[in-house]
Amino acid sequence: MKVLIRTVKEYDLDDISKHLLVVGDLSGDCFNCKEFGLNYSSIKSCPKCHTEFRYIASRKSNNLSSKIMTTLHKKRPDLAYIEFSDLKVHKNREKAKDFLS
């Protein structure tokens, strides 16, 4: 039986930021260029910046994240699911480092 199991893997933050499709309630956004209103269930690359999507994340991060993860995986099994709250923590740390440098 195949199931979804969360694992931890080291990723390059810049690579994720460049190739991330962020899903909202009705549509998706390109995290790289901020293009919005994308049909996340079928789009392979951003129409504005032409980046290929490799990762997907949901802006909704709450205790339903496993349900959201399952739904996104069913719609887009070709993309790796990234926990958006984790990404925000690392991006904020990066901004703070740059600010304090």
C-alpha cells in the first residue's frame, strides 16, 4: 500500500524560491516573480518569468496540512510538496541576516 509520509531533506533555499508554485484557495502564484491567478492543477511553468515549477506549497498552514498535502499531491504528483511555514522561517532568517550585515 502506498501512503504519503513526511520526510526531512536538505534543499537549496534559492532553488525552492525560484521554482515554487504557491497555492491559495482558488489559484496559484509564482513565488519567483509573484505572477498570480495561475491554474495550479495543470500549469508546468510560469507564463511571465518562464520558470519551471518543481515544488508546490500551500499558504494555508494549520493542523489540516496533511489533508492539504494529500490534495495537492493528487493534483500535482510531479511536484515536491514544501511546507510553506518552514520556507517563511528560512526566508525571514535570510532577510534578517542581510539587514544586520
